[in-house]
Amino acid sequence: MVKYQYGVEYTSMTKLELLYQELLKREVVRYKEIEDIASDIVEKQPVSFRYLYNEYINKLRKTGKLLHPQRGIYVAVPPTKINENKFQPDKYLISSKIQKPYYLGYHTALEIHGCAYSNYNEVYIVVPPNKKFRGFEFKNIRYRPVFNSHSRIGLKQINHKNQKIIVSSASRTFLDCIERPEYAGGWEECLKSLESLAGVQANELKQLLDKIGKDMLFRKTGLILDILHENPYYQGLLSSLKPFLTKKMGKSPMYLKEGAKSELDKNWRVYVPIGFKEIIRGV
């Protein structure tokens, strides 16, 4: 009989099978997590990388029980899914293991908040500029870094499949998407998604805008809240924030989209592409 800290007793499993069972509970792990789990199963101490890899990790990989999407990250494959081409690992769990600090943002956050207008085969992992990593593709999903200097504010930790992942709050998601709509599918997809985003809070928007301090973002916030002001999720936000936004805005007009034929929105001093508001009102 084998007994260890996870409180489970096994009588007929090999150490390799024990490790596989524990990895299945987590689904996606980093190498260090495998090492921690193995330390309670493997009697050989200390467990060297070469020993752990040759005797356990590599054997699990060869039998199709463990996939290796990126350096240091492993995916445990359920017994019924081994060697099944259609098996799709959880993209949010994989994303949460790539880099720290991080958060899942933009269209990925819209998906997690349950309001994304369409499904995407890209995941956006937001990291500080000094934590760059190369994007990669695994199982037809692209994992893309987005670099943001304000990557540690407006975040929340949630439980996902018994693991902790970090995602932008509803308010931060709103600001991220209108600041860089290209990561939310473009303006039309962005607005169709934001229309169903619950939980955007005036106080949090104000705090985040104050910390980020970007003139164009003050204007965009006013413009988009103006368009969405009748939406139940956004009622009251504009009236609450308008004095703050108008005070923070610069005097000279700015362009929402450079090079596009535009007309001036005098309230927010933004040149808006002709037809922009009509397209959004048709959401």
C-alpha cells in the first residue's frame, strides 16, 4: 500500500500510474508541479530532472498520456482521449501556466465573462513588457502575448477546474477592449460582446482610468458609454463619470481611426469614422 500527502491510498498501481492519476486531477501542470507531486511518490530522493524525465515524464509522453505544448508545460490526457486527434486541452489552464505575472484579457476575458459574441481560436495572455514570451500554436489554438505596462491592476482570481486563473475584471475588460479593439475582434465584434458584459462599475472605471492616465482612453470611455447608455448593464455609468471624463480630456480633437473619413463628436472631441455609431446602434 502507498500513502502520501494527497490522502489517497492505492494498492495495485505502479508509481508511474500513481503519478498519472495525480496529474489527471490538475489537467495542466508545469514541470515544478510534477516534481512536487513525484516527490511523494518516488522513493528515490532527491529526484533529479534526468531521472524524473526518463522514468516518468517520457514514458507518459510515449504512451500518449502526457502532451507537451510548450517548454515546461504538460497536459495530462484522460484515458478515454489518449491518441484521439480531436482531444482539446483546456486553453485557459494552459495560458495560466505560461508566464507570471499575467492575466487573461481582451477577447479571452470576454469569453470567460460569458459575453463573447463569437468563439476564437486565439488566447490573449497579458504580461508586463519585461516578461515577454513567444507566442505559439498548439492543437489549433494560438497563444498570443499582449504587452501592457498596467498589467497588475483591475484583475480577479477565479476558480477554473479546481485551479486558480487570473482574468481582467469586467471594468478592466471594458477598458482593455475599447483601448485596443484589435484584440477584441475589431470594433463590431468588440461592441457586440461588450453589450452583454455584466459587472462594469463606475468607481472601478474611474480608479483604473486615473491610474492608466491616457487621454484617448478617457474620450473612448465617454464615447462608448454614450452609445451604450440605454443598455441595462451600463445605465447610470455615463452620468456618474461624465464630469470626471470631461475634466481629464485634452482640448485638441483626436482621431478614433487615423486615415478614416470622420466626423467630430463634440462631446468627446473625437473624430469618429462616418457610420461608426450607426453600425454599433445596430448591434
